[in-house]
Amino acid sequence: MLRRLIARVFWLCSRWTLRSRPAPATPTVLIGAPHTSNWDFVLMLAISWRLGIDVRWLGKKSLFHGWRGPLMRALGGIPVDRDDPGRVVGDVVDMVRRGAVFGLVVTPDGTRRGHTHWKSGFYRIARETGMPVTLGYVDRNTMTSGLGPTIELTGDVAADMNRIRAFYADKAGLRPEHRVEPRLREEG
């Protein structure tokens, strides 16, 4: 209840507008894109708290050192060891198979710059767990943020990514110069 109140105040005071489809009724992999600024994290928490979605999110393990560790975990953080990124997919799949129910926020364009492709962990997690993918967004052009459609992945990577690219085609992100085109290396 406190999170929803904080989110309500945030949206009332923010220059951003929450424009969202309803929250998914089932656990989902929630993509946060374009991820071009650290402020995207604040917007995605505000979206999930306002819509009442219990979320977990993946973050580099250095965010969880010292006093920040308990805070980041309380906000739903799951530390990721960048030296062993494949392990996190297995860990999240195990959590879901053990019955944990949550929305998983993933920023597949990585660290906001210097990449040419999205990371495929979100796709692998969704396919291995059977979770749908919800397209969350930040769009500086319209100063809106929210949730777009929730889609079921088919396993045809190119076709699935074409649907995702079509949704994000007109979304700029807070720092448009850091935007990474939604494309996976697995598309060939």
C-alpha cells in the first residue's frame, strides 16, 4: 500500500505521464526499454508500484555491495555476476519453477550505451518458463511511460523480435543518442 501511495504521488508530481495498458494478470518478463538513463529505473518502479505489480529486476552485482545491498534487494533486485551472465537465466528459471510469482523487469539493451544488440536473457527466460513478455517503455518524444502489449513468444526469434521492434520503433528513451535497436545476435 505504501508503494502505491509513493507511486501515486510520483505520477502526480512528475512531468512524465503514465500511459499504460492494464497490468498483466499473470507473471511476466517485463522489458524496460529503451534503457538510456538511470532514471529509467525510477520510472519502471513507479509504473510497477502504481499498477500493483510485484516485480523483481536484474542488476549488476556491484549495486548490491555495502549498505545498498539490503535496499536493492528490498526494491526487488537480483544481483547479476557479469562474469557468468548465463547463470542468471538458470537461477531465474529455477525460482519460477519453484513457484515464485513475480514480474521480472529486464533491460535487454544492457548498460545504456556501447552495444549493438540486445542481450537475449529475457528471451531465454520467457521461453524456458513459458512466461509472456510485456513491453514496458519510456518515450521522451511524448514524455510518456508505461506498459504496452503482452506477447507470447513463439520460438521464431526473428518473427518475435519483429513484433518487439515494431512496438519500440517510435520510442526514444530519455537519452535518444544511447538507444540500441531491438535486435538479438541469435537472429542471424
